[in-house]
Amino acid sequence: MSHSASAMAPVADDSAVVDIRDLWTVYTSAEAEFVVHKNLNLRIARGEVISLVGGSGTGKTTLLRQILGLETPSRGQLTVLGQPPSHMGQRGAASRVGMLFQHGALFSAFSVLDNIAFPLRELKTLPDDLAYDAALVKLQMVGLEAKHASKMPSDLSGGMVKRVALARALIMDPPLLLLDEPTAGLDPESSDGFCKLLRNLHQELGLTVVMVTHDLDTLFELSTRVAVLAEQRVIVAASPQEVVRYQHPFIQDYFWGERGQRAMQLLQTPSAATSSAAT
Ligand SMILES: Nc1ncnc2c1ncn2[C@@H]1O[C@H](COP(=O)(O)OP(=O)(O)OP(=O)(O)O)[C@@H](O)[C@H]1O
Ligand SMILES: [Mg+2]
């Protein structure tokens, strides 16, 4: 990390995939100002799987939307691969960042294949037949057979919908993947399957992943680091083992409550994120 280099180039240190410095998010209404983030700092290196945790309304989704370029912070610096997301343009953004939205609905009137091919067709990067070929490859990459390509979203299980949405997020091979509650609403078995898929894709594609999750099994299974949002900033970003020992009331409740104790048994075994070749 060279300070002189960053002094010469105003653009952030590009060895970080995501670099957030002193970020503020303030929503202003007629009567009041509402501060969501205040001096928030977070730096995410290539290849990390970082989980964002925090209470409801602490601005996790907002942060992902800012990384994707759908929202602009009120103040501070945010760069993705060395560039502010607003400088990337629609096509640039899609080829750098893929996102699985919290309520990641598919277009209900489009088939599975049309959903996956949608970003390519919309940006007109490829002739349609090649866009559909690429979509078929992605369908198989997320573990679905080609026979599902013509199905409509209403004919899919919850786990399949998540997989199709993931295929769509990855259609332009972005190096950075954002996941907002990827396993919410899935039964334990589908959730487990989706978690394994994410782990394999992370390894095979060398992705950097930023994930918001309330699912502690998923969190301990996948995260190389956990960043905790509280007091309008990231209070700690460290390995799961370190984070659970950090002294803060939110962390105490979140990880050491009954639900947390159960999931933390996973921590007794070496972190899956670092030893996943074993399974
Ligand atoms: N466009 C907006 N205008 C005003 N307030 C907003 C806007 N977008 C988000 N907020 C507020 O910012 C706060 C953070 O919202 P956000 O959706 O990022 O929270 P979250 O951490 O993802 O919560 P959850 O865990 O419930 O999904 C909320 O209080 C929300 O009401
Ligand atoms: Mg949210």
C-alpha cells in the first residue's frame, strides 16, 4: 500500500476490488436528515468472500446498490476496480459487477433463457443467437439442465429461481459478485445446495464476492471476512473467528444468541472458505 502512489493518482489503489473511504449516505426529507452511513470505510481485496451483517435498516442493501452504481453516496470515495461506479456506464458496470438482488425476482413474462440472456440482449453486445448460447452455458454453470431453459419463472422452485438469477448476474463474466440475502426464503436443503454452488463458482471463476446475509450457516460456510455495520459505519471487518470475539452489543446478540451458538459450531471445524477443497 503506497501512499505516494495514491497521492499521484487520484483514483484509488486499484489492487482493491472495492475501496470505500469516509463514505456518507444521507437521505433528506422535508423535515429531517437521515444519516445511514457516516465515515464508513471498507476495502475489499480480490478473491475475498466478504459478508456484511448488521441490523435491519443499517444500510447493507444501500451499500451494495452504491457499489453497483445504482446510487451515489452523499460524500466520500467509492471505487470499484479503481473507478467510481458512476464512471463505468451501463455496459461497463455489467461486465464488472453482477448482483443478485434481495428480492431478486426474474421477469415473470420471460422464459428462463430470456431472463439470463436479458443483459446481453439489452446492451446489444452480441447477436441474439450468441447471446442465447452464452445464456445456456451460464444455465449449466449454475447447475441447471438445458431442459429448464424454456420454462417460465412461475414453474420453478425457489432454489431454481435463485440459480437463474445468479446465471443472469454472471452473464457478462464480472469479476465482482454482489449477493443480497442469497439464501433467504430457501429451505435448508436448497440453501445448502446454493451455498455449495457459490463456493464452487468462487473457486472456479476466482470471483470476489460481497454478500449480505442473515443466514449464519451460509456466513460461516463461505466468508473469508465479515464486516459488521453498526453505528452507521463498519465497526469491524475481520475473519469470522475474530469478529465473533469483538466486544460490541450487536455482535453479542447476533452471534452469541441461541441461533448463533448453533451455527457457530461450524467454526469449530476449519473455515470452509479456506479449506473447501476437502468437500
Ligand atoms: N431512497 C431512499 N430514500 C430514503 N431513505 C432510504 C432510501 N433508501 C434507503 N433508505 C433508508 O436507508 C436505510 C437503510 O436501508 P437498507 O435497505 O440499505 O437497509 P438494510 O440494511 O439492507 O436492511 P434489511 O436488513 O432490512 O434489508 C433504511 O432506513 C431505509 O429506509
Ligand atoms: Mg437489505
